[in-house]
Amino acid sequence: MERITWDRTKCVGCRMCEAVCSFSHEGEFNPTKSRIKVSRTLRDGQLFPVAVFCLHCEQPFCQAACPVNAISRDARGAMIVNTSKCIGCKLCEIACPVGAITVHPDKHVALKCDLCAGLPEPQCAKHCFHRYAALQYIKGEK
């Protein structure tokens, strides 16, 4: 199964992953339309970045919660949303244990990582600062 990993010790919180994700999927640099989010957490008086993205769980709660069966697994192992079926009810958003699903602000359908379906690799990992490479794409690992 293909996946993205994140190394918190390498992440500088630049949010380039958000920008490139929204641009590659939506054609605009808009973090509200990104499938990956960079949050900040406070620890010992210092802010630390935390990347939040779909983990494509073995037992996906999002899929189980969807009342119209709009979420399925593709051949690469990614959980994908069929936007023509999705009714924007937000049950998948509530069910996701890591908070990786939101609802598209304009289209009102579930918005989540699809590992950049149709592209050779996820763009967030490809464009993560090469010197730090906090995001890594793991292909074909089981």
C-alpha cells in the first residue's frame, strides 16, 4: 500500500505542502482547499508544526460513516471520495480519528488526500523542502 509519512523533527512549518496541494488539485493557492493541513501545537511555551493528512486507514471510519457509500479504496490503497455521490453531510469528517477530512468550501463535498490520484507521486511530498524532507512518499510498501 502506498502512503505518505511525516517526520516531525524535520518539519519547519512552512506550509508549502498546503500550497502545492491546493494548487495541484484546485488550480489555486488556497489552504482551505488543501487536502493536507499544518496545525500548530504549543509545548513548553514553543509552537511546533503538526501535519494532518489522511492515513488511508486499514479500517477506515470515514468509509463506514458515509451514508451514501461515496468513499472507497483505489488500487493504490488510497481512500478516495466519489464527489458525484457525496452529499456533504460531514459524517466522514466527524468519524475521522485524525481530523484529515474537511468539506470543500465551494463544492460542499468531502475533501481528503487521494495521494494525488493520476500523478506519479503526491505533490506535497515531492515539493517538501528537499533539505528537510519532512514528508516522504512510500510506494508499494505493505
